[in-house]
Amino acid sequence: MSENVYECNSCLYKTPRRTNANRHITLIHNGIAIALNKKTGKLSSQKPITNHKSEVDLETQIIYDIFNDIVTSFERLEFLVRFFPEQMRVNFLSDTLIESLLNTEPHKVINEKIKTIQNEIPIVKLSNYISARKKLELPVAIVFLKELVVNSPAYEFRKAQKEKKYQLKV
Ligand SMILES: [Zn+2]
């Protein structure tokens, strides 16, 4: 039996056949996903590699340009998620990198991620302590901490302040 070497990055689909992988990407994900050959590192839909010297140079230059373009944003994101547990951090960064490279302007995808994740960073950082102390999975610790805050006097106090401000404006 042949091995399922092609793996979709967007779902759990696996197949030994390149043609099946390409059909899956087109039909299921509208072409916005990749199927990776785990043995070779190549994509199921990879363009044939060019042989002419000038085209090879151009190809290399474009590859360098794209990575140079995303590296600053990516490092910013890396810094932000440094408190994530190792596996979670690696999965998140790796998935974001692939998602960004499926886009016309990869750095914009990464910058969007930064915007959405920025507010979550303090709670994730602090939840690590709860997770270790109470032997909870991190996502559970995050929920626990959010619940705790919603029911805290600090929350009531802030809510009252915000409502007062809102009433003054109206
Ligand atoms: Zn898929």
C-alpha cells in the first residue's frame, strides 16, 4: 500500500496521490490551501523548476525578497507569543507563516494577526501561572482567569466608571 505522503495544511486530509491532493485543494478549499509532500518538502501543485540561468536568478531573488518582506513582521509576532507554551507557539507561528504565504501580500496577513492577538497576550502570559499551579490546560486556565475577572470587584468598578463616562457623553 502506498503511503499518504501528501498532507493538506488546512484539514486532516492525506493521500498518496498528487492528483488527488490537487483536486482536494481546488474543490474543498477553493485553491486557498496547500498539500505538502512530507517526503520531499514539495507542494502537490508546484510549478516546474526553471532551468535557464536568468530565470533561476530571478526566482531566487523573488524568494529572497518575499522572505525579507515578512521577516520584520514575523519577528514581532514571534516576540509577542514568546509566553505561549512551546507546542502552541510553534503551531501558531508555523500556521501563520503558511497562511501568509498563500496571500498576495504576506506581511499584511502577519500584521493582521498581530493586531488580533495583541490584546490576548497579557492574559495568556498570566494564565501560565494558573495553569502550572492548578494543573489546568492553558485554554482552561484562560477561561478560568477570564471568569474570575468578570466576577471581580475590579470588573464592577471599571464597568461603573465606563457607564458614567458614557452617560456624560450622551
Ligand atoms: Zn484540506
